[in-house]
Amino acid sequence: MIFIGSNPISRIKLKYLICIVSFMLVSYKPMTEEHLGTVISFMKKYGKQGTGFWYNETRDSPERMRGFLEKNNELSFVAIDDARTTPSHNEVIGMILGSCDGGRTGYLQRLFVHSSYRNYGVGTGITKHAVERLISLGCKHISADLPINNEPAKKILEKLGGEKVEGFAIFDIKK
């Protein structure tokens, strides 16, 4: 602990200051076209940090992402740091993409949280919002494919009631 000054009042003031500074105001909002620049930057940056996810400029282009959002309206979410947001700038600190096959099955993919905001419940919060939205549309099953080494995402999904399905392999067929 850091102390400023020698009297106990200074110590108390510093203790409360640290508590106030560490408080975050986070809101979860449906992803819109306005968020695409930040979202694509997230995928580029965090897709290269050993998570097992890869960024593909063709598949993840702004045009393809716009099409994904149009087809899956209000199923993808961003986490916003309200304390750092101004009227002209949303401070996006996390994202998740959601989709639905038309009723029975929902899909979650690409959960990313800015490295400075990890382990504060942002990933759990944004995933919970996506799951609740898919359930509200009548999805009875929600699938989330993730890299085998992504332990933080596994913990989030387990916390929300997810179970690992044994005996499945995923193949990526490239044309």
C-alpha cells in the first residue's frame, strides 16, 4: 500500500481514492455499424495473441461484418466503458458476435475483451447479454466454438451453465 504523508487521515483519503478510481461503469449495447472500426481492430489485435483465433481480412472485412450485423440484427453486443465515453466517442472495451439459425439454435463467437478490462466481469456480462437475447428469440440450444486453449472463455461459458461437448471435431474447409 502507498502512503502519502504521515498522518492517518492522509492514509484514509488515499485508500478511498484508490477505491473510487477502480470503479467502472460498463454498459452493454447491441453492436451497430458505428462500432465496426473498433470491433475490427479488436479482431486484428487479439486474434494474434495466441488465443487460437485468426483474423482474415476477406472474411472479417467491413462489408462482410455489415452483412453479418444486418442478418443477425441485435444479436451481437459491445461493452462500453461509460466513464470514458463522450458524446462523440464510445469507448468500446469488449465485443461478442451472436447469430441464430432461425429459431432453435443460437451461436456465439468472437468474444474479445480489451486487455486492460479483463478479470472485471466484462466478458461474463457481455456473454450473458448475448445468451439472454438468443433465449428471448426462442433458441433452445446455444453453441459456442472456441479454441481449446482459451481458458477464460471456457470459465465464462461454464459460469453461465455451459457444458463441454465431448466427441466433436471442427473442420475449417478453405476454398
